[in-house]
Amino acid sequence: MKIREFKELSADELTAKEAELRDQLFKLRFQKSLGQLDNPMKLKNVKKDIARIKTLLNRPGKGTE
């Protein structure tokens, strides 16, 4: 997802999306360990999306205060 799409979400939605991405990251790491991962770039993209969400949540005025 693009940062622009994340900016449109509320703090609660961002938190839910982060949890969803963390679950997806776990599953991708598991697939990688088994040698079943088709596209290794998925790992990098999911990590970056999690970092984008964390950045937005830590921004004043957007995250939990």
C-alpha cells in the first residue's frame, strides 16, 4: 500500500491493519523457512508497510494520545 492510503485510515484502523500485517509477516517467514515462498519481495514489502503504519501512529495528532 502507498503511504497516501494509510493516511486516510483512522488510528484504530491503522492498529488493526498493523496486526493483520504482522500475522501475514509471520506466515511469510514460516513459508520462507519451509522453502515455499514464491516471491521473497513480499517479506520486504510487508515490513515496509508495518514501518509506515508505526510512523503514522507515532506522529502527533494521529496516534493514541
